[in-house]
Amino acid sequence: MSDAIKHECGISVIRLLKPLEYYKEKYGTAFYGVNKMYLMMEKQHNRGQDGAGFASIKLDMDAGERYMSRVRSAEKQPIQDIFAQINDRINTTLQEHPEYADDVTLQKKHIPYIGELLMGHVRYGTFGKNNIENVHPFLRQNNWMHRNLIMAGNFNMTNVHELFDNLVQLGQHPKEMADTVTVMEKIGHFLDDAVAKLYKQIKKEGYTKQEASPIIADRLKISKILRRAAKNFDGGYAMAGLLGHGDAFVLRDPAGIRPAYYYRDDEVVVVASERPAIQTVFNVAYEDVKELDPGHAIIVKKDGSSTIKEILEPTERKACSFERIYFSRGSDKEIYQERKELGKLLFPQILKSIEGDIKNTVFSYIPNTAETSFFGMVKEAQNYLNKKKEEQILAIGSKITSKELHEILEVRPRIEKVAIKDAKLRTFITQDSSRDDLVAHIYDISYGSVEKGDNLVIIDDSIVRGTTLKKSILRILDRLSPKKIIVVSSAPQIRYPDCYGIDMAKLEDFIAFRAALALHKDKGTMNLVEDIYKKCLTQINSKDKDVINYVKEFYVPFTPEEISLKTGELLSPVGIKAEVQIIYQNIENLHQACPKNLGDWYFTGDYPTSGGNRVVNKAFINFYEGKNERAY
């Protein structure tokens, strides 16, 4: 993606089902779980580079012995920083106490971070808050083991104000109005309530206070706690929690917006945001890693037993399509094929744009993440040419000469590495003119890769704001003197905010929105824009579940082709010589390529929750009133 937008977060949970001595004997180290968590986080580093966190719990520790550890970092390379800290602590302890080296019991007792239950999190700061206080996991501490709660997640809540008010009405005093804190305190409230009721019941059965603790751990019903806590959640989420005594859970939202996968055998239970991370780190087959169903939680009890429970009734599945287009690692078997299909399905539009002139067209891609879609696009171009060649050869028949045959077979798609991203350049000068000059050099070009007068087709994952295209990419591509530059987006036009995890909050940031606004001005229909604003105002404080997304009406007067054409005009830098055309994927092709991930609200405005409709209406109000602020 040539435009920088914040990605998803990534979660990992590992529960070792055997004693640590087992891993020492089989794998040569009692730090097996820590090592695996490092790999899990590295394999998901694409999901978050603003911060990272690690937490662990040791089972069956004596009173007075530390059983929970947590380390977080907001440094430039947070995963490496975390595990450097962990490694230093382990090595220091072993140097001071060499007797621990071969004694797993002493290691577990005296060395932090080693444990049977581990959690990892990688984070992109969707609100730009990247200080250590905003880095997961979050910790809710208590002297009762059962009431200790460690949480991390990949989520945004659209109704955080409502959830915050619910806590206040319960008599709590939350320290911050943030969705992570609010969700943790919500779950924590019902956890406290469940523990208190069990304690009262167990005392009636004649057990002492000390005897009650392990019984509470055994009887605690995590599924019931989650049902009570999550019934008013509105958002996309995959949230993980560890309880101090050793229970663990990962809960997925009812529409399946955010991803979660799990694997179980007799040694481990592991949950992560991405399937390939589990496959690679634990060397297991694709079919052995299962997707956690929407609205369900995988729950691992302290005794190691694991179950899948329905927490909330699943709604229509709206798994995020951006996961397939861009966010998730392309090494996933299904995602790799889907991205190739996205490129393939764009080829008919490309062929029309170049008027069938493949011989004088160069094909390339912009960021490396678009490479897989590029493969699909080029393969379809090859298929098209093979069919044309076959027709030509059959038309000539047996009279074809060697020279004619060679000329026909010689035609193939011209593939070049045209745009090259330089090492990250920092725009350290604040003046706009100076900063723009620096931005223009983020990409460089391969001189000589395009002949003067050629068509140049460049595929990108998506076109969000168009800033990098206008200020950098199109300017440098124009130096190659192509006749026409065709920028192809494997994603459809991004028209609406995403409030479930991605940092796309303001309508006026989107080039498709700005293009539609320009068309309204061109056609003298700004009165419709005012009407939409007034309709949005009627919805903003509505508690109705059937809130209407009135912003859809903003795009109704125009075809996608008209918006694409205007986008090309808006993104064409002053003085550019080549004709610029923008081609977007259409919704039908997106659904065909990604049939299991039909969450497309940022393209269509079809939000899976009422909170999404409230957010988009609020975003339009902010735009109309000139407020430069987020809608959630």
C-alpha cells in the first residue's frame, strides 16, 4: 500500500499442556514457550510495529512467589527490545545462580517470564498514542489469583462511551475512557462478581477460606462471565485474556470482523491472529489450524482442558476483506490465491484502458505487498496472449513460416521493476514545501525500463488518500516518458471510515470522497450534501439499533467510473506529461476473489453493526462542520 495507514494488531496465546520438565527433555530447554512466543510475535510483526508486549503466568506457585510477569515496549523495534530485556534478565539470573542451569524447578521458581501460559501482542496505534501506557497487554491486579486479569486484543469499540457509562453506573471509576481499559474493566467486574458468589457458596459447603481458592478456580465459568460482559459490545474484536490462577480465553466478535485461529494437540494450545504464524512456528499442516467461529471463545481451563463456547449469537459473517487484500501475511495458502485472483480479475479493465496494445505496455507494481496481485494480473495477460497466439497460428495454418511463428510467439507481457522504495526517508523539515520535496524522493525508478510512448500499468493494493501517488510516485514515473500511466487498485474505492480496527477515521482523507465532493461541486448539487448533513444530525444520538447510514446518498449521483475519472484528475500533479488513469476493483470481483471475507463496509457503507452507521454519520457531520477530529 503506497499510502501509509495503520494496520491491525496481532495477538498470540500459548498454553503449554505438559510440565516444563517435559519441554526441557524433549526440546532441550524449559524456555520452549518463551522461544515460541518470540517467533509467533515476529511472524505477526506485519500487524504492528508501534509497540509490543509479553506476559506470562506460572501455574501452582506458592504464596509469596511471583507468578505473573509482563514486559512492554514502545521502542522503534519493540519485539526485539522486549526479548532483549527478557534474555538479559534470564542470563543475569543464570550467571548469578549457575545451579539453576539444569534444574527446571529452580528456574520456574526464580526466573521471570518462564511459565506455562504466555501472551504476546503487537500493536499499531490507531489513535496515534504510542507511549508505553497504551501498549498491550493490560493488567488488572488483585491479591486473589482469580481476580488478576491480563488482557490484549485486536479491536476497536464503536460504543466506548456507552460502555464507560455502564461502568460508572455500576459505581466504578475507570481511569481512562479507552476501549481497552473499558473492556477489561467490564470483564473484570463480572469476574469479581462470579468469584464473590462462588466464594460465598463454597463457604456454605463448609470449606475454609484457604480451601476455597482451588475450588473457585475449578468451578469458575469463563463462558458465563464473557456472555454477561460482552452482551453490549459493538465493534470488531479478537480479545485474549489470562486469569492469574491459569485460565485463559480468546473471544471473537459475532460478525467475525477480526480474525482468530487456533491449534491444539497434547503439548500445546495456541491461538493467533493469523494462520501461517501457527503453521510455521509449530510446523503443522494448514488443515490442522482451525478458524475460531464468530461469536465464540476458545477457553482453556487451568487443568489444561480446552473448549469452544458460543458466547454471542453469530450475526451475518462480515470478516474484514482488508485482511485478505493487505493486512494479513500473504504466506497464507488461501490469501495467496485470493490476492492473485484480485489481480487476475482486474485485467479486462486494464486491457480496455490500453486498447488491447499489450506489445507497447509495461506492467509493474508499487509496494512489495502488491506483488502477489501483480502475479495474478500478469498471468491473466499471458493467458490472453496465448489465446490470441493460438488464433493467429490457426488462421495462417500449415503455410506459416518460421519467421511468422517466431514473431507471434515473441509477444509476451513486458514486466519490469519500475518503482523502487528507498530506505525510509524521514521528513524532518516541518515547512510544507520542504517536506513535499522530501516526500517526492521516497520512491525511485529504474531508468530505461519504459520506452518513450509506452503505456505503464502499475498495480497497488489500494488507493486510500492518494497522497504518495500525487506527491511522489506519479511524478517520478512521468520521468520515464510513458504515454499513459494506469494506476490499478486491487481494492475497490475506499469511501467510508473503518471503526473496527484500521486507522481510517475521516471522510475527507479518502481520495474517493474528495473526488465525489468535486463532482458535486462541478454539477451544482451541493444542496444534496447539505441535505445529507441534516439527515445525519437526526441520527447522531439515536439509540435505535436500526441507525441508517445516510452517507451512502453522497455517492448515489455518480457511477464508480465517474469517481475514478475524477480521482485521476485530482491525483495528476501539475505539469505531468503522461495521461493518468485510475482503475479500481469492483465489489463483485472482490467478493468473487475473497468469498469468505465479505466485510466491505469501507467500500460499500454496509456496516455490520449499528455503531458503524453512527460513526459514519458522525464523520460526515465533522466534515461538513469543518471539525478535524475522529468520529470514534
